[in-house]
Amino acid sequence: MLETVKYLLGSAGASGYGSKSTAENVTEQSPDLRSVTAIITGATSGIGAETARVLAKRGVKLILPARSVKAAEETKARILSEVPEAEIIVMALDLSSLSSVRKFVAEFEYLNFPLNLLINNAGKFAHQHAISEDGIEMTFATNHLGHFLLTKLLLKKMIETSNKTGVQGRIVNVSSSIHGWFSGDSIQYLRLITKDKSQYDATRAYALSKLANVLHTKELAQILKKMGANVTVNCVHPGIVRTRLTREREGLVTDLVFFLTSKLLKTIPQAAATTCYVATHPRLANVSGKYFADCNEVCSSKLGSNSTEAARIWSASEIMVAKNSNTNLDPLDAQSN
């Protein structure tokens, strides 16, 4: 009850920020960001677009990959109208396609840019069952697997950049508190909904993909630590906000729910705050493998904190993104035990 009251009041936590803080608020104390190059997925609308706008105002050079290049160009135009000096490059990327991810990374590497910041923000809530071209359930393929491969392929560039500049690289995975709604065997459920349409539940599939984001963060932090890499990775819950993700399911029930919970909803500038805080604030130097909400470190779900599950999802993801992977998920059989 006390936490709900604090949330509604916007009370500041240990970081000095709270639920009412905005992306502009939390980046006011950031160091000079004009030397920073960032890739932000899902920046065509909502939280991603606001994250891109605020970082551009702070001088960050932006790479905006998107499935709809037209929508990304529109985002770029809006930012340039406010920040004419901003450096923004739009590129094509479909996160549900592993070949598209590989093509994007190859094209980005050809540009020979540094990479200081990777914000894995894009998200999809697939109301109808669908399978990606790689044979994986679409929500998981887009929200987790595409970002998993993207991060894996860009990691060398991020480490090289941090070594050359001495500036710590940061990876931010945008998850959701909904990750705590998933229980059970994650890989078995993914196999089930990939093979059997009748078993598909949109909300549970989304929760699984968000849990995978949290577990990806946890395992990657351990790997980076063992490597001695000057790169951190953290995960954020942006809060509840009415974006295109929820507007896809308009209707009387949806409208009623949002009306009744309107006091709990964040504005888009407030929802982008935690991402921008974790991506830029000097207080987060050397902080890795953590989960943040309302710009403060909080606990993830019990399953999201499970090191064994994190290693298991990592191993399964490596199999799924392997170029010679069998798309029917049979290679995951060993992971279900």
C-alpha cells in the first residue's frame, strides 16, 4: 500500500527520482553526451521516440533502426524540427527476422561508427498467433530473440569503442513488470505455442518474452564481468503507459480499464525516464545486471532472478540464433530438462 502511495505521489527514491520524473529531468545531470553514439530500436513512436528525442537534445548521435523506414524518417523529422543540429541516421531492421538483424549489423559495421549505447526498446504484443520466418513464435522472436542476436553481434563493436575511448558502454533492455506474470517452464511453453496454435495465450506469450529480456540481462552481465569488458547491461520497466502497443486493442473494455487505472498511468515522457536514467546517469557507472523501475533499482520476479534459468534461456537462445539452427525447435529438446 505504501509503495502505491509513493508511486501516485511521485515520491523520489534513492536515486532522487520517482514515477513522476521525466526523461528530460533525469538527463539534466548527465555529462556531455555529444561524443556518444546510440542505437535505439522501436523509436518510431511512444517511449522509444521520446527516448530518441531527449537523447538527441543532449547531443547523442542516433541510429534509428526500424521495420518501417518511413515511420523512422518521420521520427527523425520531428526531432530535427526541435533539434536542428541533431545527427540521426535511419536504417532498416525487422527484429522478427534473424537475417534482417544480421544484415543491419553488417550495414552498421560498414559505416565504421563507434557504439557507446544500445537501447533494446522495441516491443510487440501479438494478439493473434503468428510464427516468424525463422520458425519461432512471433512475440518471442521480436521482443527477445531479435534483440538477443542484435546485442550479440554488436558487442564486439561496443567493447572496441569502450577500449578506445575509455568511456563505459551501456546496454539497456526494456522489459516490463509483466515478466512476473509468467510461471512454469519457459522453454517448454515456447515450444508448445510455436508448434500448437491452440495453446497460444497472447498475454502469457508477452510475459514470457519480457521475462526473457530480464534473464538475458542477468546472464549477459555475468558474461561481460568474466570478460573484463568495460560495458554494462541493465533492464528497465518503463511503467504503464497507453502507447500504440495497447491501442492495437481498442474497445469498450480496454477503454474502461484505462479509465479506472488512469491515475496509475504514466505520460510518455515519464515512461521514458527510467530508460534515459539507466542509459546516461553517471550514478550508474559500473552498475550491471540490475532491474530498474521509476528510476530506482528494484527486484525482478523470483524466476527473473534465477541464475539457472538465465543460463538456460541463454543457451536456448544461442541455439535458436545459430545459422544452422533447425526452425522446428527440436534443438531445444536438451534444454527442457
